[in-house]
Amino acid sequence: MIMEDVIIKVPAGKILIKNGCCPKGCSLTNPEKTFAGKPAMTAVVRLNGKTGTIHFNPFFGVFEYQSDLDPQDGDLVDLYCPHCETSLSIQEECSLCQVPMFAIHLADGGELRACPKVGCRNHHLTIVDLDAQFAAFYNEERRPKM
């Protein structure tokens, strides 16, 4: 099947990532850690020889996180699944930083891709089945009609 790119601009914080997974299918969704009452996406983080945990705000375009390490702007972090320790890094390089990006896999083949360099805001969301994806994670009572 031939896929076409469509660019849709959505205000930051309007799409909720509910069911993020590692490449092997382990859930990264963490109901024990929340942002605005919603479960965080949690990963193992490695920085400068230290290993810790990082919790990402699950709202797309909101760059809030909490970590037991103290990453500073410009630091490059490595991210892993907290269950199976599979790397979240992918082959695609950040167009701004030229470092391998990381991906959180979504239901129906979608992905959230982001740069692992602290402070870089390069990220994008791939949606394969638009109706299913919006039904799964749009953060309002009404969602766009496709």
C-alpha cells in the first residue's frame, strides 16, 4: 500500500498519548506517575554513566518531564524500556541535532518520534489509521471528523 504524508497542525497538549510501547510491545504507560491526572510515559534513562528513570508528560507537544537524574539542556540521553531494557533509539536522525531519535510505538502502527537531546523540540507523530488513532488519544470530548 502506498502511504502519503499529510501535515496536520494541532495545538500542544490537545493529543493524549495513552498507550505507548517499546519496540517489543511492553507498555511505557505508567499509571503510578501522572501529569495533569493522566499516566506518564516512563523509560529508563542513561546519562553520563548513570542510570535512572524519566517520566514524560503524555500530552503531545508538552515538553515536561521528571527524572531522578538531572539532565541539563544539551545533554544527550539514552532511553530504554523499563521492562525489557530494549533501546528506544531508531535509525532516523534529528534534522536539527544529527543524533538518532527515539520512538514510542502506538496502537495501529503509529509512532511518536523525538530527539533525545535535552532542550531540542524536534518531534513528530505518525498516525497510520487516523480514525482509530484520534479515537484512542484525542484529549477532548469531540474529535475531528475525518
